[in-house]
Amino acid sequence: MTKHKFLTYCCVVFLLVGAGLQACKEKSNPRPKGYFRVDLPPHEYSRFDSAAFPYSFDFSQSAQIITRQEQGEKFWIDLNYPHLNANIYCSYKPIHANLFELSEDTRNIVYKHAVRADAISELPYENPDKKVYAILYELSGNAASPYQFVITDSTKHFFRAALYFESTPNKDSIAPMAKYIEQDIVQIIESFEWK
């Protein structure tokens, strides 16, 4: 066999072997990013009704209430969801002819998230018999806080709360947990009473 025929033969063999190896490979398709599955417990509620606080409401048994004082303020609490890595931070202010300022402060805080939120919805709630007037803010998109709300009697009491997850905001990964906690927030608002 001449040198030229040998090289041609080797090239043909390498091409056939390479083609055969390529034909045996499985096609790989890129897979979308996945998220851990979170098992959410059924919604069950207990009553928060401490004599030391000017309000009471139903809260999820999945949450723990942590009381705190912030800069001399009283009646502040956190609802901690340890298995969801989330907190609802709640503050309370007495109204001293400053309802407009408190309401505007809340709106400013909520709308600071407009940079990252796709949309912000305001859902009002009223229960005149209990003097409970609330607004639930739903922030869609990758906002740091998917839900915030305020409750007032419009004369003496102002209660503000915001849900935060202790992770980088990603609407796809936190969506099931945010929807789960949304039901708890609605329960808080609907069961809220002033003392």
C-alpha cells in the first residue's frame, strides 16, 4: 500500500468512527431551572389576643409571633414562618391627627418597590362595625416584598405590615409560598379587631 492510499484509508476510517460515535450520542436539550418543592401545611389559625396590645387577630399556626420594640415604639411584632424563610414585619403607631402622613409614608414605602415590581394593586377592605379599614398592596414581579398592608380605625390606631422572604427575590421560586401566605394575610385583615 502506498503512502497516499494509507493516509486516505486512515482518514476514511477516522471519519467513519467519528460519524458512528456522533450517531450514538443522545441529543441533549437544555432544561429549565428548577426549584425545590415546598410542602405547605393546611391553613389553621390561632388568636393573637394579648392584653398588652391594642389589637387582636387570627394568625397562622405555621407562624411564630415575635414581639419587639423598635426605637422606643411599642406593639411591634413579627410573624416568622421558619419553614418558608419568611417574615411579616408589623408595626403600630397611634394616630395623633397624623393619619394622612402615616398613610403617605406607607404609600411611599410601597411604591419604592415600583422599580422592580411589574405592577402594584391596591385592594381595599372595610368592616365599619369593627372600625377596621385596610388596604392590601399586591406587588407582582421581582419586588422584595410581594405583599404589604395597612389597617386603621382612622382615628386612633395605625397598623402596617410587610411580607419579606429571606432570599433573593425571584417571582417564580417564591410564588407558591407567597400565595400561601397571602391567604394568611387576608385572614389577619378579616379577623382584625381594635381594643
